[in-house]
Amino acid sequence: MDSRAWDERYAAAELVWSSTPNQFVAAEVADLTPGRALDLAAGEGRNALWLAERGWEVTAVDFSLVGLDKGRRIEASLPHGRDLHVDWVHADVLTYEPGPVGYDLALLAYLQLPAEERRAAVRVAFGALAVGGTLLVVAHDSSNLTEGTGGPQDPSVLYTAEEVLGDLDGEHFDVVRAERVERVVPAGDEHRGEPDRTAYDALVRLVRSA
């Protein structure tokens, strides 16, 4: 999907994603000391705002201006919104240049792209890190198509933790986690009475080394 398609999708609903952060983002970032964070493909800003509320200075990048505008409005509506530090940047993550100052955290959450574009985005995120900074990638795993529920149905945009590590071949880093993880998807109103379902995500957490 291009930026126009995402603009239309964000404009068609009050919130496309939940107002709360992704569960894996919240869990993996909990033990990090707040610093400067880069949220690539930030969408409506749910993860960026959660980080900012915990003291991070966040740069939230997305190619959907509608999504970013939603994030700004949500920020303004928060009780301490004026005290948060979020820079909303309208740009394509594949061509975005983070600048010379390294980030303490770079986040890619559910950016589902074909292999070549995914590799470019992963390397942009990693390249933005200072030495000692954390890269966190969460995505719909390749196995989710046949074993899980929801998510994109195009296998070309699904990937594994191992493939993310392969995207960084030649770089220096220490792996904290690189694995498939389970995410429970509640049955909800449309499937009331049915059991919860399981989705499978790829999770990579690594630290850039010298």
C-alpha cells in the first residue's frame, strides 16, 4: 500500500490500531532507560506516545500525513500532552535520513514489506542507533499465514526473526532476543463464544556494538 492508501485507511476510522502500545514493545522497552527513540512507520503514534509518556524523546516517522495528524491530536488531548516530546515527521522510512545524532532506541513495529524494502528499512533503523542503542523489530511472522490468525495474507511481506538478522549482515550487534512469539487475539464480539486465537509474530531485540 502507498501513502495515499494509508491516508484513506486512517481517515476511514477513528483509530485503525488500538490506543495502547503493542504488548511486545511495552514488555521489551520496560527495562530500558529513557533517552532518544526513533519510531519508524509510527502510524497513529500509539507506540510513540507511550514512549513519550515514559520520558522518551521520540521522533515518529510515517508517510501517512493523516496518521501523523491523528497522533498529534491524541497527544494534544492527553492530560500532560504539552509536556511530551514527540517530533512528528512526514517521510518515507525507506528514504528517511535520521541525521548524525544516534538514537538509544529504534523501533519497527509491523512494517510489513517485501524482502528488499524490508532490508532497507531495517538498515535505516539500525544505522540511526548510537553504539549501545537498541533495535526492536516486531512483525507478523511468516508462519502466521498458515498457523496463526489475522495479519497480511501476502506471504511476500511476512518474515522471520532470522531474516531480520540476515538483513544486518556485516553490522556489529549483540542479540538479546530473536525468535517467534505468540500473541493472543481475543475472540471479540464477532466471534463471541469461540475460543481466543493465537497469532505468531517475529521479534528481534538487539544492541548495536562498536
